Amino acid sequence: MLQPAVHPSEPQVRAQAGLGLRRALLQPLQAAPAGDFDFLELAPENWLDVGGAHGRALRRLAERYPIYCHGLSLSLGGTAPLDEALLRDIRVFLDHHHVPVYSEHLSYCTDDAHLYDLLPLPFTEEAVHHVAARIRRAQDILERRLAVENVSYYAAPRQDMDEAAFVNAVLQEADCDLLLDVNNVYVNAVNHRFDPHEFLDRLMPGRVAGYHVAGHYDQAEDLKIDTHGAAVKPAVWSLLRHAHARFGVQPTVLERDFNFPPYAELVAELGLIRELQQQALADTQEASRA
């Protein structure tokens, strides 16, 4: 039986705020006092067999904090065979660090070689069957459930259905979980002219294993670029509140990939995640008493 992405637990255990582990942040993360964040998320491909100072830093952090993993290069929607050797290496890494959630992108990133970008899949029945079969195979090798992340995209190769219907169909056929990237929902909603709150309302309940929030770049009023290089915008915080109401509180990662602010600013954003989580839990308790 596949391990669940998140083990059953009390609601307060799911109220966790994590930070994306980036090498540029290693020094402040190692010096951080207890309570700044609850867990760290990393791309396992970037840390397999890493030794030296970086390897020692990871070992020290893993002794203090739970490690979550968010993959970058499985190319779940690609046409080349799945990299099963990489999957086996990742399984060893996940087992070694007792990783509770492993996620990948609902996209592809390879052709004849690695393309170093996350490219959108066509929203078609054929693509649903193709990617779902690859997710199921990946889960078999990993011996655990996989969470797939909704991605940002700027051009749609083909859309026989809309994004919400496509995501739901993949989750259902693959029997996998969803890592809900709230910033990606907002970016896509602006760029492709749909209501992000309605999008959330149409996603399947009971599948969300965690959330991502991040900043984006306002190229224009009607064009947003998913950069992970800025603070989270108010509209994205608002959408996270809606996600809590729809799917409940789950572990949430603040992603920042470059243009790093002072560490204290990241801690302040983690504090906002905690505030929203606690408010959502309080709202749920109040509603249960009504």
C-alpha cells in the first residue's frame, strides 16, 4: 500500500510554515533560532550525494527540522521514459530523511535533453491518461503517494478542457495528491482571464497535501510573471485564505529563489502564514460550535 503524503494528524500539526531551502540561505537558516520555521523544503536532485560544507550543512539542518521535498526534473508529462534510476535514488533520499511530502510539477521539462524550464501540458484527455500513468508508475517506484503541483504557464498548447478540469482528472486517474501553489493560481488567473476563487472552488476536496506561496513580478496589469523573487502580494494572501476555507490548513512553504531580502523579512512572511493558519483553525472551531 502506498504511504500517504501526509500522515493523519490533528489540525494543529498541519498548521506549519516552512521555507524553501536554498544554498544562498544556508548561513541564516543554520543560525536561526527555534520557532522561525517548522520545516524546510528542498529539491532532492540538488542534494543527492552532495558532500563537503553543503552536505554537512544539510545534515545539521535535517537533525533540527523535518525535510520536505519538491522535485524539479522528473518531467512527469514528458514523452521520454521516466528516469527510474533517479526515482530510486530519490526514494532512498526520502527514506533517509523521513520525508512526509514529496511533490513534483504537473508539467514536462525534457525533450532530447533537459530544457531547464517547466512547460505546460495540453489540457486533453490523452494528456490526462499519459501523465496519470507516469504518476502511478512513479508512485510504485517511490512506494509512497506523490503530490503534483499546478504550474504557471503563459501559452496553452491545446485546451479541450480548462485547467481545473484537467487537474481534477489527473488527480482522479492517478490517485495522487495536490500541492496547491496559490501564487500560480493567481498568476494564471490574471494572465488567462479567469476567476481564481472559482478555480479553487472547482478543485477536488480531500487531495491537498500542502500549499506554496511566493512572489511574482507585475509586468503589466494583465500580465504577471511567476518569479519567486519578491514578497508575496496581498491578492495571493487573500487567495490562501480562500484555500484554507475550501481545503483546510495544510503545511505551507514560502518560496524565494533569488533577490533575497534580509532574513528577518522572510521570517515576517512566515509569520503571516502562521496568522492565516491560526485564523482558519479558529474559524473552523467557531463554525463547529454554531
